[in-house]
Amino acid sequence: MSAQRSQTLFGHRWLLYELTRREIFSRYAGSAGGLAWTVLQPLAQLAIFAFVFSQVFRATVPPAYTGVTYTGFVAVALWPWIMFSESVQRGMAAVAANAGLIRKVALPCELFVYASVIACYAIHLAGFAGVLVVLRLTGENIRLEGVPVALLLMVPYVLLATGVSLALGSLHTIVRDVEHGTGLVLTIVFYATPILYPITFVPEAWRGLVMANPVAHLSERLREVLLTGPSLTGSDLLVTLACAAVFAAGLWTFRRLSPYFEDFL
Amino acid sequence: MSGPALVRLAGVTKDYPKLATDADRLRTLVSLLVGRGERPHFRALEDIGLEVRAGESVGLIGENGAGKSTLLKIIAGVVRPTRGTVEVQGRVSALLELGSGFHPDYTGRENIFLSSAVMGLSRREARSKVDAIIEFADIGSHIDEPIKHYSSGMVVRLGFAVATALRPELLITDEVLAVGDESFQKKCVQWLQGYLDGGGTLLLCSHSMYHVQTLCRKTLWVHHGRARAFGESFDVTREYLTYHEEKRRSDAKPAAAVPGNMPRIESAWIEDATGARRATFRQGESLVVQGVAFEPDGRSPVVLFGIVRADGTPVYGSPSSEAGFVPAAAGDRRFAFAVRFDSLALLPGKYTLRLHALDPEGLRLFDTVENEFVVTGETRDFGLVRMQHAWTQGRAR
């Protein structure tokens, strides 16, 4: 182990800042629309879902959520999901994408994953905030007092995304199949998560299985908090612990494999 | 002169995985995760030990693929050795191969900030250095273009400029000087000399024996992943060049077996007045060059000698025809000759003696054979040779 690799995260704070900054600004470098695309894409997705499900399938909002249209109902859970799935995909590919640097400069490879995840969340949190304001202005019953608790609930969500990114990223560096598999799994998880529908729509027998997925729990809870007001439950703590465990496992895997990255890049 | 050890390697061995098939990949992944099991591999480095103290400059030489770059990467902390210990102290800046640790998609300016951040500098600290870096790199408006559009020379310019500004305690450079143009090379060598004089520590990997000799006091020769020689730069580089000379000779044997129909120097060596072969002489001693020339028509060839300093500065040269000397036949179209330098006037330093075989008319030059030698001595004289002179009392007008 050489001296450089074992430096603390704090010692590398400027590097993390630099990488994140660059990650944000380079995202749409060379495109005229710039960062606008980061908002347009989820907006388009939301519009499609809102149209297909509320107009075509005639999906309705459960009575527990008063004063909210289907659009608002989907938006509050869709945005956090987009942050999650995008940061997993980008975080996972971060090591391979920065191969040129990793092979020449001694720095902790985790930083690239962190920078990707932080950049994704920074961009989409800004977008999310804008969307919430717009929804509120158009008369949707968005409970602003729920925002602080929602941010609190984002912490385990971010931990989960980072842990999954670290684990998949380190495996991806060695076996390139991981990238293809991840896209597929994320699609499955998206539809298996109560984002487009409330958990009450899921048959009783399946509900336990669906809610075992921390993303499902967090999506439901974010919706509750933002549409019906702030609250914290004991299961939130449980999910936080589970997400922290995923993060720890991801970090362990990553640190186990990262000394060998250079051999494979 | 030399301080505490900045780099200490012991028993460093590096195996790279062999990843020819997907099965190899999976097997390697599993064995990495569980921490045991056979991994298909090849050995890039074996049992390397090295100590570099603060203020030292160490050269690293070896053939392509010998493991030099891997060794530098291990010292730079980019690669972890399979076995052995690596201790590196102090701020390290590494210019490894082309690209020098830049992100190809970032602009030059962004890469300056990135490299500074790698060294732990804040953005504000980096900003104070940017102008100096851009000035040293001297690549004009390209600084705001992505690195991937740079020429290799420009990348090295920027890499070197960043290294100069960050003032590392240990600077690792891997064959970076070779890419820059003549004037930039000079600028770099000059900077490196200043850096070393200021107490900096340098690890230089180069195929230019001239750079190794001028910049490094000690040199490590890596051969097929093992340390083949370590010691004074001059000794090691000479051994290395001899190795190449021999290799070339053995490679070229089939072709050389057909005697060329051109004059050539068949053998040449340097000896002292007693006839003992030597490569080191004290200033003022006698040096004798002995040689055998071959002339296909059996006519006496013209021989030309030239002495150049290690940096290529010509000192003196003269053809045998100038002195009216005609080498005597030594059987089978061969001609022996000797040149004697009594009380060697050369100042202490490293020199190369070149011998050239010309046709009997002295018009065409065919062959060059080089012999290196060192002149030692303590003197404050400067220049190339000691000129006969005498100090006397002067007149006021």
C-alpha cells in the first residue's frame, strides 16, 4: 500500500470538488441546450406517464392523497427514482470512464463514483425543487412543510445509490457484462416499485415482497411526506440501516477490488 | 547532500492477470473477491529493491517492456505490487508516459485544476498558479481546448509545466523529455537541474543515455523485470550500451558475416601508456587509441578521430591524412593504427572518442565506432580543454 492511496477522503476534498464540478458542467458540454436537458428529460418522462396512465388507463389517485392529480402523484416519487437510477448507471461506469486518469495518477478511485453520484443528485435535486414549485403553483397540494423530512429520507436513498454504484462499478471494471445487466435490472425494479401506482394497488400477497425493496419503501414514504405532511416512522430507521449496510458492502467490495483496477483498465 | 529515504522498495513483484478469455476474467474476479485461488498471470517485475533518498536523482533504464513503467507506476502509487513493500514519503508528482495523468476530455485549463486538486490544492491555491503554468507550457490558445486534441508534445509541455509549478518533493518522469521539441527539452533539462540543485528528488526513466547521465547520479537498469545493475549512472549506462552493442552485433551477425565492400573500423579501444585498456584517465595522463581498420581493396584507408563531450559538444578531431600518417598493413586487408595523446588536456568530464573509416582518398566517410572515456581531476577550470597559459605581472599601460 503506498502513501497516496490511503489518504483520507478529507485530504482529497478538493479533488472530489473538482471532479464533481467537472461532472456537472461537462454533462451537456457541446449541446446548445446545456443543463436544460437535465430537466427536460424527466419532464418528458413525466408527461408520458401522466398521459398514458391517467388518460389512457384512467388510473386514479388513491383517496388518501387529497388535492393531487395523477401528475403530482407520480412526480414526487419519479424524480427521486430518476436520481437513483441515473446515479447508479453513471456511478457504475465512472471508473471505466476515467480509466485514462486512474492508470496514470494515484488517487482513490472511489472519488469518481462519489463525484458521479453527487453530480446526479445535485442536478436533479435542483430540477426536483423546480418541479415541486411549479406543481404547487398550479394548485397541486404539495406540502412544503414535508420538504425537510423528504430531504432526510433522501439520505438513505443516496447511501443506497452510492453503495450499489460502488459494488457494480468495481465488478463492471473487471467484467464488462455488468453494465448491460444493470440497465435491465433497473427497468424491472422501476416497474416493481410503487412509483406509477400506489402500493395499495399491489395484491395483498405480493405487497410484503415489493416493500422489501428499500426503493419501494422510500418512494412510498417520500410521497406520503410530500403530499400528506411530515412524519417519520420506525421503518424509516430500519430502511436507513439497510441502506447503510448496502453502502458498507459496496464500499467493501470496491476497496477489495480497486487495487487491481489498473490491471484491467 | 542526501537526506531521509523518500522511496523504499523491497522485494517488489508485480503480476499482471492474463485475460485472454472470459473464463479467465471470471476466475480472476472470483479469486480477487475470496482472496485466494490461482490466477492466470504473467510477471512484469520480480524482486525489485530500491532506495531513493531526498535530494538524489535516480535514472531508470532498460529495454522496451522491461518493466520500467510498471516500476514507476508502483512508486507513484498507481499500481499495487503483488508482493513486496513500497514506502513513499512526501508529495509526489508523476508524469507517467504520454498523457501525463490528464483527462483527455478536460481542457488544458481544467486539467491544471484537476492536477492541482490531486496534489491536494484548493481551487483558490490552484488559481494562483495557473498563469505561471500556462506561461511555462507555452501552448497558446490551446489551453482551453480538450487535451485529446493536443499533440503529444503539447501534452508533455503542459504536464511538465504543472509539475514545475507544484514543486513536488519527488518527481517521477517516464520518458517525457523525448517528446518535447529541442527548445522545450532544453527548458525542461534546465528546470530539472535547478530543481535538483534546490534539493528536489528525481526519478527519471529515459532511453536517452545523455539525459540520464546529465541528470542522474545513480541509475537502475531493469532487465526482463529484474534489477540488472544499480550504481553510478555512468557505469550503468555504459554497461547498458555495451549490452545493446553486443545484442546488435549478435543480431546482425548473419549480415556482417559477408564482409562489406566498404572501409570500416573493425575494432578500437582505449588504453594507457603501458598498453592496459582503460576508460578512466586523470587529467594530464597519456591516452592511446588503438584500432584496426578494414579496407576491401587492401589499400591504406584514411582514419579520422573525433572527441566529443558527453553532451555532444565537439572538442577536436583530425584525419590521419592531415598528419600524413598511413596505417600499415596488418594482413588480410587490415590496417592497424594508434593515436597517442600525451598529457591529456581535456577537462574532467565524460567524453566519447569517435573513429571513422574513410576511403583511401579521404573523401567518403563510411563507419563510426565510439568509445567512451572519463577524465577525472580536481580543477576549477571551465571549458573543454586546458590551454597552455601563464599569468604574469601586467603593465599599467
